Amino acid sequence: MKIVIVEVCEANALTTIDIEEIIEEEFPEAAVILNDCLSFCGLCHAVPFAIVNNQHIHGKTPEACLERIRETIKKELASFFGS
């Protein structure tokens, strides 16, 4: 069962790293969905960002954004499992 949904725009700088493989391998409870567009015009060209369970997560670099995504997933899982 996928508890955490990570949505990424295909035009976003975050796709320069293999975000789908990294996240889904590290967090089996997470699903990464690559979308043509997330309707946040301009944001995907300005900074790496993703939507994690309806929360906007961004970073100055793809790696910084990935780290913030990891932190958010951990919080979401802790909230779900009560840890």
C-alpha cells in the first residue's frame, strides 16, 4: 500500500536525478508520479520542487529538494504509523 504520494512535473529540474527510483527504493510506502504539468506555471522552471501528500516541497538544488522530500516522507510515515 502506498501511503505517501510524491508528484513531480516532468519539466522540473528535480527530474535531472532519478527521483522515482531513489524514492521508491528507499521508501516502499511511497509512490512517485511524474506528471506532464502540475499547474504551477513557472515554479517548475524556477526551483526544484515536488508535491508530497499535498505539501509543496522545494530546494535550491535537486539534491537539496530530495533531502527535504525524504524528511517530509519520514514525517508523513511517522504520523501514519504513530511513531
